[in-house]
Amino acid sequence: MPFLNEKIECMPKEQLKKLQSERLVKTVENCYKNVECFRKRMDEKNLKPEDIKGIEDLHKLPFSYKKDLRDYYPYGLFAVNMKDVVRVHASSGTTGKRIVVGYTEKDLDMWADCVARMFAEIGVTDKDIVQVSFGYGLFTGGFGLHAGAEKIGATVIPMSSGNTSLQIQTMIDFKATVICCTPSYAMYLGEEVERLGVKDQLSLKYGIFGAEPWTEDMRKAIENSLNIKAYDIYGLSEVMGPGVACECKYQNGMHVWEDNFLVEIIDPETGEVLPEGEKGELVFTSVNKEAFPVIRYRTRDICSLKTEKCKCGRTHIIMNKPTGRSDDMLIIRGVNVFPSQIEEVLLKVSGNSITPNYQIVVDRVNNTDTFEVNVEMSESFLEDDIDIKTIEKMEKSITEKLRSTLGIGAKVHLVNPKSIERSTGKAKRVIDKRKLV
């Protein structure tokens, strides 16, 4: 099993904890001295930096939230002088003020190192050609994958997102062996590859997908359509960007790079730290960042952790695939519903009658929640001159499967192929009209 830095990646647990503790103490001191928001929260808890002796004291520290980034926009959470910040990234700002993060030269080196470890653990080498189809610009995705691929010595095709026909032609002509994008866009690429009949012209071996939740059934569908091995990655701009965690060849969860990040699972309601194996909200503390360190940052992602030793030899903690986000969870007629649950049901519908493209529409009529799911039929299904009764029968079957899984009924509509808008980034799966009222 290849390593970028075997000494770090396979470090004995006790030695790793010692390194984490040293870095946590230093990070807390830096944040208390230079970040007003953090200093106020520490003071409110009657905590001083000297009260934090190591990772055993992590639970004493205050949480931080996405709202903090908006309240202190743009640079109020930076822990260094702006002259030392060599790059900034930001969110789109579609739901309010942009989320702005910054990096020093050392931060960028650490980021590239994390992503390079990720490439190495799935088998990417300097002989590979990596097509990066995450967006470049203020979004962290494109630049993060790009730097890591270069660090490992691979050839990089900086495609960015969009222009699907050119994406596929470039994959073929440039003989890309690795594709990096969101899983929903990978599904769309697979659809187009099959429609064009060019699957046998691809040189792809690996796919690296992240930035949104996806199911095991979706993984299989992507692997079949692009003839690749698909790997899950995790990251978010507030913590670093892509590459915070990634699957290895054994795909037993994602290794979190614990020399740089401490990770906890908490009860999203009470904030209580949960025992290993229990599902809850993922919380990160960065312990090796200069410009924009975060302390106990609440991601809202729902998952669990495990410390079992991996066959690959890496000792770093493993996070299981997030099942959704606490702020993406829909409460419909008192029932908790995650989009990933609906996706899982749709991907298990037998035959090739529907595609994995769907959209959830929730509204409130006469003080009662309405719940509809629009699902695209496949072109091959419609070629068989399907009558309306067959379509209605299938809608009823999917409705029953959803009710069995969710415990709540949904009105299912089978819609025409390609009638649901595609995205080159994160798919917009939910339209909650109740929020507009």
C-alpha cells in the first residue's frame, strides 16, 4: 500500500496523541491572542489558554459555527496579519454573506500534502493524468485537488466544471486516468458517456468524488457507467477544503489526517460528546493551520467514527460516510427525512426504467405539509411505448417503497428524461417552499 509519508500516516496512537496535544495547545494560544470571537467565548467559560494541557481538555473548549464567519466577515476570524495571507477562498454567498477563509504559504503546503496523501492511498502515482472537474476560483475544490495531484507528481488537466461534451472529449483525447468532481456530476458524465457510446474510449481508472452526500448504490452506478473505481473524499472550506479525509484502497471509511485535524462526534441537540461508533454531528478542530484555524467547528454533517486498525496500516481515525446534514434534514409532518434515504430507494428500483436524477418538493397547504418527489424516467424505458397505466403502476410502487423506508407517504411523479436541471457542482435536490412563506 503506497504512502506519501508513512512515518506520519502510520504513527503509533500514543505518539500521534502527543503530537496532537502539542499542536492543540499552540493553536489555542494563537487563537486566544489573535481572534476576538474565540477569546470572548473562552472568557465566557472562564477558560484561559493555560487551562488546555492537551487533547484530553478538548471538550472544555467552546464551539464555533458557520454564523461566526458571517458575523466576522470578511477577515475577523483570521489569526495572522493579512500580509501573511497568500490566498483567500470563499463561498458563493447565495444564502447571505460569503464564508471567507485564508491560507498562509505553510497552510497551502499542508493542504497539498493532505490531498497528495489521499491520491497516494488509492494508488495514484506520477504516471497518472488527473482531470480536475471541480470548479476553480473562490470555491476550494479545484485548487485543492490540483495542488495535491501536482505534489504527487501526476499530470493535471485543470478542466474546472461545466461544458460536459468538452469534459468527455478531453478525457478521451488527453487519456485521463483519474476524474475528480461531485458525485452528481459524475453520474451526469456517465449518462453522457453511455449515450455517446464512447465508454470503451476512456482511459479512466479512478474517480474521486465529494462535496455532497452520496450512497453506495450511487457509487456502483458511477463505477459501472465510467468503468472506474470510485472513492469518497471529505472536506469543507472552513476546515481546509477537500482532502481532510479520504478512503484508502480498502474503502472501510475515510481516514482523517489526525496530525492536522481533531475530530469529535456530538449530539446535535445537547452538544455532548458521543462514544465511538455512535452517530451524531461531526466537529473539527484544526491544529496545524496558521491563517484560519478553527476550534470545535460544528460541520452539521451526520456520521460516526471508528478507531479500528485499517488493513492499509494507517493509524488515523476513520469516519464513516456522512448520511446527510442536520441542516439538510427535512422535518415533514413530524418525520425526519434525509434526501440520501430517497436516493437509496430510487437506486434500488429494478431495471433501467428510471434515472438517479430526482428532486424533492415540499410545501405547506392549509397548514399541512405536502411532500412530492419528481423522478426522471430513462430514455430507454420510454422507447418501449410505455402506456400511462404502466407509469402509474411504477409511481405507486416507488411511493410504497418510500413509505416503507421513511415512514411517511410521498406523491411520486415520473417525469420526462433530462427535465430536471443538471448541475456541474452540487446537485439541488430539495425545493422547500415552506421556507419562502
